[in-house]
Amino acid sequence: MAKIKYTKTELKQQRDSMRRFKRYLPTLQLKKQQLQMEVRQLEQEIEAKAKEEAKARMELSDWIKLFAEPIRFEDYLRITHVRRSYNNIAGVNIPVLEKVTFDRQIPDLFKTEPWLDDGLDMLEHLCRLRLERLIIEEQHRLLSIELRITTQRVNLFEKVKIPETRENIRVIRIFLGDQQTAEVARAKMAKDRALRAEAGR
């Protein structure tokens, strides 16, 4: 607990601090709720993307089984550009996948299997899913960090700063009240002495 002065100025400062804390706390609580909702939603999206990716992998492995010899997919399909933008959620800049550009070589129809095109479509879909999931995981990571920080701040205000300031105000008011009572008592005693001294003349 910080050292406080037992003065009217300190009392005013403590009251001002209490007003600030009480004004700022609802904003923090609202931010915390928004972040919690976003994090939960992203967790569901990550799970959905993981399931979709697993399904696509299964379908791709079915295609691969059709090939008599291993295929070097990188000879036919490469990611050339991933464009991301940023979105602001509760004061946090999170990446958003805008577009994925692929360089796709047209296979020689006489030298490759007829289902290679479908296999490349599936691989392209799988790559896009993987990138989407990675971006969503990054969003989740960034928002989780902000949620942890915001939760700490809310707890600091609710459990430390506001009770501490309330107690400081109470203690200062008691001290100032006692001081005022003592001054009144001293004034009465001084007045009584002055009246007795006057009467003794």
C-alpha cells in the first residue's frame, strides 16, 4: 500500500483517482467481454478449419493412391503470393487473409495421369485451408495475449486499486475528522481559559 498524506489535498487526489478508476473500469470490462467472445469464436473457427483440412488431406491421399509412381506436386503448383490485411478488434491489429496466389503449371496431358488436374485442385484447396488456419491461429494468439493483459487490468482495478483508494479515502476522512474535532475541543478549552482569566480579573 502506497504511503498517503493525511491532508485535504490528498483526499481530493484520492477521490479524483476513484472517479477515474470507476469511469475506466466499465470500458475495460466491456473490452474483456468482447475479447472473450472473439477468442471463443476463433477457437471454433480453428477447430472447423482443422476438420476441413483433415477431410481435404484424406481426399488428397485418395488421389495420391491412384498414382503408380510418386508425383512431385511442387513441379505443378507453387504459392507465389499471400496477401494479408489487418483488422482492428478491441484495439488489437490482427492479420486477415485477403488472397492467395498460386503459380500453376499446366501438366502435359500425354505424360501425366488424367486425374492430376483434380489432384492439383485438391492440393490448392488444402494449401488455402492451411493458410487460413494459420492466420486464424495468429489472430487467436494476439487476441489471447490482449485478453490476458485486459483481465489483469480489470483485476487490478477491481481487487486492488478501487478497494485501496476507498480505504485511503476512509482513513484520511477519519484523520481529518479527528483533527477537526480536536481543533474544536482546543478552541473550546482556549475560550474557557480566556473566560476564566477574564472572570479572575
